[in-house]
Amino acid sequence: MASIKVNIGKGSYYGIRKFKLFLLKTRHDEREVFWNALMRFHGYKTLFTKKITVNLNGKDYQAIFQEEAEKEFLERNNIRETVIIKADDFFYPLKKFSKENDSIFRNNYSISYLIDNRKFLKNKNSLLIASAAISELHSKNSFKNIKNEFFFKKLNEYYAKHALFIENRKFIYYPKDNSFDALYYDGNVTYPTLSKLKKIDGLNQCDVTRSKNLENFENLLKSFSKNKISKKETCIFYHSIKIKQKKINTQLDSSNTNIKSVYSFDQYDFTSVTYEELKYLFKNFLKNKEINPGQKQLNNFDKNYIRYSLEYNGSFYICYYGFKLKKVLRCKKILEDEYKNLISKPINKKRLHLKKAEEFLINLGSINYDYYSHITNLKIGELSKEKNLTLDLREKKIYLINLDNKDFKSLNINLYNNSKIIFNGSLDKGQNIFLNSFSSKENISNKESRYDRFLLTGCITFDDFKFNGGNIYLSGKYLCEDAFNAINSEGSIDNLVVDSGNFDTIDMDFSNIYINHIKVKNANNDCLDLSFGKYVIKNISADFCGDKFISVGESSKVIIENSIVKKSSYGIVSKDNSIVELYNANLSNISKFCISAYNKKNEFLGAILYYKDLSCNNIHEGKKLFKDNLSKVEWRDLR
């Protein structure tokens, strides 16, 4: 019997469709479960891992269930679908099969990264995001942009060293701030003896009194394991707390290069050509030469080359570097689908037997992407201490605005040239934000994608934001997927008014927000779209919604107290494990269904919509409500 991969076509298990079932012996029984829980306790994103009973061909056995790193994993961790990246580990079989090629790749820059969640690569913007992620990991200072990387390395060095080897390193990429989260995977967790645990770093890791931290961790562990925490695991838990609190001078110092040499590509010298040198050579070649797909093949004497895939100025190429001639031989422009395959499919290890360097391809990502040229940081407190502020944002950029000035009363912002804003910080009661967009439709392109290369769906985004009241007003042309987007935010908003949106006007994801009053004038798509969160809408009114008046999805819980819409295709919709409580709704001129509940995505179940005091005007009686056989729509005396 072997470990197996499972892909559920329809339906899910724990909301997961793709997962692995590991034999217990391959994961040291439940140690992998314990370690994933411990990493999660310390704030790292971890794959759902649990010991379960499997029935295969009528035979029961115990296995470790672990989800694949896919969209469902990201969304369950309150992350919008993005790139998960890993190293291409062809070095290891290469050394075994071909010492000559091993030497070539060790001397010429040949670190290669792959996109682990291939399904994310749906359009050009997703390929640009992937290219930026790959190039950032290639950069000299990449590990400075990995959050909490030092603690991740220190903790795993003691008990899960295998997770630090480059073939097991995985990273979640965040385009909006060009950063990464480390994703633990396959640490081959080992427990020292109790006697050794009592002597680590010269301290007795087990000599502690029971704490609230331990109780919290035990409660977390219960979600994944039926077993109680053992004495060894208790000692390991307290050791992890001490490491995090920096109470121990561990053998892992941030300046210790030995760690890098063992666990990363730093062991390779690349004395013949470095990453920066390759970037320079390829940029100059592409800048000065005309490239076309029909170029003739290389001559036989030029076969001493390494192939590199890369992105340059929004186009994708395979370039050939002659490692004996030390120059670029040629570059060939390729289509998006071919580039997608190159950066997401590992090299077939069987090809290593061919012992030809030209059989391999190294992914370099973007060679001329400069994150900081697209971003401008603004701190309101540093700009002015005035009560009423006005900003004209004229460059086509992403403006990161920190609302750190608690003295302002009114902030007026004019946006030009399709510029966008990400707000962070907080908004207090009595404060007002007025936004007016003068964007030009002619400048909008690539609309096959909901998001831009920073993974932004909104023209105006409130990210990780704290609402303490306040009023927000949007007017003008907003040509993004969402005019207003709140993500990973919480609190209360007094008034939110949006004049128009080219697609959705208001979108909220992964948030917990109370809104006293929403007013929408025109939306070409949904007026209000809520997902992955808890929301209370006290009052909402809309003149026209091209698709849905209110759309609720992805396990959200929503209360809507007073709602009025004059015209919309759909009224109020509850989807995919969501629960909506609807009071005092007055919905007019609905062309499809007034209220609906149904399942849309395979990883979820049906939805629930309870209503009281519902008025559906100017619609056919048969279109008052719709539900599928997984969902529920019913009147209920809610109060």
C-alpha cells in the first residue's frame, strides 16, 4: 500500500477537493499533525492536516490527510488566490545522472522556481504576478521579504530540518507589497528523547508551569487530532515559545552562513555567470534586437547553451545563453500558454538521462520589473496637519495611503489616469473621505482578468483596515472590477455612498464589518458583493444593479435590515454555505428572481436565506424565489 493523491471532481471533504493521503510511516504517525498545528499557532499558514480513517477497496486503514496548496487553502486562510511558488529541484537527480551537467549548472546561474498552484495561471496578469514572484526570489535580498523567516528557520532546525531543504520550501506571494509567507511542508518531524529535551541550549525545556498559551494550543490541536498532547510535545511547545521570545541564544544566528549553505542554493558558486549578469545580458539583447517566433535554429557548434524562460516588457521569451561563448545566442518570443507550462511544470526527471544541458530550462521570471516604480507611499500625517485636505493623484500608480492623521475632518482625493489607492490604518467617527475618479475608459486594457498585476480588484481598496465609524463617498468613473473593496478589515462604517461602478460597486472579502447606511446609484454588475466574512447592513438602497442587488457567498453570515432597490436582474442571493437573514426588504423591477439560495462552487454546500417582511414589486409571481435542492429559502419570524 502507498500514499495516494485524491482529486474530487464534484463535492469536497472538509471543503477540500485536492489532497494527499499519506501512510502513517511516511509522516511519523501524528507528528506531522502536531507540527502543522504548532506552526499555525505561531502565525504561519499551514496545510490542513489531520489523521483520518480511510476505506479503500473495503479495507480500513489510518492515514494522514493533507490538502494540496490550492485556491481553497488560500481562501480558508483569508488570502485572495495568489501565487504559491517552489523551487525546481532537478539538481538532485541531475547530480546522480550527469556529473558533467551538474558542473555546468553549478557554474552558470541555474536556480529555477515553479508555480505550485498551476490553476492560478488563468490570464496574462496572473503570469505577470508569477513572473514578479520568481524574479523576487532570485534577488539577493529576497529572504528579507519573507515574513518571520528567521523564526521559521530556527524552529524547524531543531525538529523538522527536512522542511528547510530547498526542494521542500514553498512560499505564498503577496503582489501588493512584494512579500512572501513561508509555507511549511514535509519536515520529517523528529522528537528528541526527554533527557535531550531537558538539555537543549543548556536549559530544561520541560521545567515550566502550565500556561494559558498551552491551553490555547491544546484547543487548536483538538481540531486536528483526537490524541492528547504528549509530554515530549509539551516540552517542544514551551521550547518554541522561548525561541520566539528570544530568551534562548540559539545556535542559529541570522549571520550564520552554514544554514544557507545546507538549506538553499547558496552552496552553488555560479562563478561563470550570475543572475544579475544574465539579467543585464538578456535585457540588452532584447532591447537591441528584433525578435520573432520564426528565427532559424541554432547551428550545431552553438549547442553549448542553457535555456532560460523570462518576461520582458509584458512579453514572454525563451532565451539561449552560450556558456562557452559567454553570450546570448538568441531569444524567441513565446505564447502565454507555452510560458505557463514552462513555469508550472517540473522537468521530467527521465530526461536527465539524456545528459544534454540544452534539455533543461531555468525560469528567471521578470527581468525588468521594478515594484517600487509602480508604488507611491503617502502618510497623511506627514503631508499636512490641516483639518481639510485635498490630494490630486495624477500618475498612473498605486498609492499606499496611511491614514495616520487623527486630526483631519475631511480628505478630498481626485484620481486621474486610472490611478488606484490602497488605504491602511483606521478611520474614526466624524471623519470623511471624498473620492472622485476621472479615469479614462480608453486606458483600460486586459479586462479578461478581474485583477491587476498587484492582485487588486478595487480602484479603492481598504486593506487590513480598522473602521471606527466615519463616512466614505465615491463619485466619478471607476473602471476596475470593484469600485470599493474592503479586504481583511473590521469595524463599523456610518455611511458608504458609491455613485457608479463599471462592474461591482462595493465588494467586501474576509472581513467583519457593520455598515449603518449604503447607497448605490448605478452598477453595471453587482451593487454589493460580500464573501468570506460576517456583515451587518442596517440600511441599503440602490437605483440600478446590472446583475445582483446583494450577492452573499463563500461561507458568509449576513444580516440585512432595511433594503430598497428600484431595478435589478436579481434581488438578494445567498450562495455556497452562506446564511442570510433578511428583514424589511422592498425590491422592485427584478427581472429574474427576487430572493435566491443555491450552491455554485464545488468545494461548498448549499446556502440559507431567511426572510421577514419581503415585498417583491413588478415581477412575475413565479420568480419570487429560487433555491436548489441543497439550499433553503423560508419565511421566519426572526425577531
